[in-house]
Amino acid sequence: MYDEVKSAVDFISGLCVEVPKMALMTGTGFQKVLELVTIKEAINFDVIPNFPKKSNRSNGQFILAELSGIPLILMTGRLHYYEGFSMQEIAFPIRMLQLLNVSHAFFTNAAGSVNPHYNIGDMVMVKDHINLLPEHPLRGYNDHRFGARFPDMSEVYNDEANQLWVKLSKQLQLQTHTGVYMALQGPSLETTAEYRMAHLLGADLIGMSTIPEVIVAKHGGLKTNVCSIVSNACFPTEKIQKTSIEDIVNAVEHSVQNFIEVFQLFLPEHSKNIGF
């Protein structure tokens, strides 16, 4: 995979003078974030050499952008395991960020809540995760140019950034929690028993993405954070309502302005703190 990723990175490098150090991967319902930034270059995934192709819907984009004078990579159109992509394919865009020398990957997603104290629309900064996906992105041959064979996963999420996000949210009088995210493969939404299982195992959120990308980012030495927006209440049982993907998208789109308000403050302060 290294040579394939390097070819993609060479293509991207030829389109920009300087590669941003921060990357934001937008999840379901987060399209409004594109209105926040100044777009310098938008590159469709399907023109990037070796990039995994989507066959059943529109492709994503690798976007070189700027916010408050700070260069930023935006990646839209996440690759999901339930779409039929292998974990190595899901890893591909994160490996690109690694070889582009990006220092921090910030992910977003929509997630169901199995914490009875969370409400639809709340933001949650992930502090840990439980991986129940049936395949692992680091399974198989380990190319040492990407990272060590057995990366330590005891401190995956950047606590300094989590604390800053919570602080800025309070300043704006917005609700942000910190919690544990569990991933299952989908695409069917979880059963009532599965929601109860997630709660009993210590999860606060449940979803179908993000963890493979986070593992690969950690393997590659990137700082990592995840902000989830609660899209539906899944615990206790009396809170559960029949949910469609349209309901999930609508819930996130209704609340994504809160994320935008915090991110506008977060990016310049965080970039100052870690020096990019």
C-alpha cells in the first residue's frame, strides 16, 4: 500500500505550495461546515491516483481550505465498512494524511446515544472507544514505514484538545460531553438488545464508523480527536423511536451550527497551542 499512497500524495503535493497541518473529516450531516471555510482547491476522490472508488453514490472530496487565516484540509465522503470497503481501503485517506505530514486529524460523526443523560443534538468529544467491527485496519503485513506492529492504544484521543473544546463550549453556553464511542458494522441500525449491550459495556455512543480511521491515525503518529453529534436516543428502552437515515441526517443538520461555532474558536487557539 505504501507505494500506492505515495503516488496519491505526490499528486496532492503537486497542487499545493504548503500542506496544512490540520485535517477535518466531516461525517453524516456535517456538509454545512463547507460554508464556514474559504476553499482553495477541491479535488474529487475519483481523480486521486489509487484512491478507493465509491460505486453506489457520489464521490467525496479532498479540499484545501482556510479558516481564520489557518490552512485546513477538509475531507468529505467518508468510506464505510458497511459499503463494502476493506479496512485497508478505509485506511487509505488517513495514510495520505500521514505521508503529507499532517499532525492532527479531527473526525466528526453522527452517533446514537446509549447514555440516558445525553439529548439529541448534544456534542460529545470522544475520550475512548470500544471496537466491535469484525475486521481490524492493521491486520496483516505491517509496513514499518507507516508505524509499529503493535501500537499502544491506551491514550488515543488528544486530551488537551478535548478539554479545550469543552471549555469553549461552556463559554458559548453549548452542551458538550466527553464519552466512549462503540462501533458496530451496520448498515442495519442496532436492535434494542444491542443498545442495551452497548450501555452495559460502558459505551455512551454507538455508530458505524470512525474507529478504523482513528486506529490508523494513531498508528501513524497523528494527534486525533472525534466530535460526535447525538442523532438519536437509544437508551433507555422507553426513549427508543423508529429511526431512518433521513431522521439521523436531519438531527445532525439541525445541530451542526453548534459544532461550527465551537470549531471557529477552537482551530485558532488549538493551532497556537501546538504550533501549526
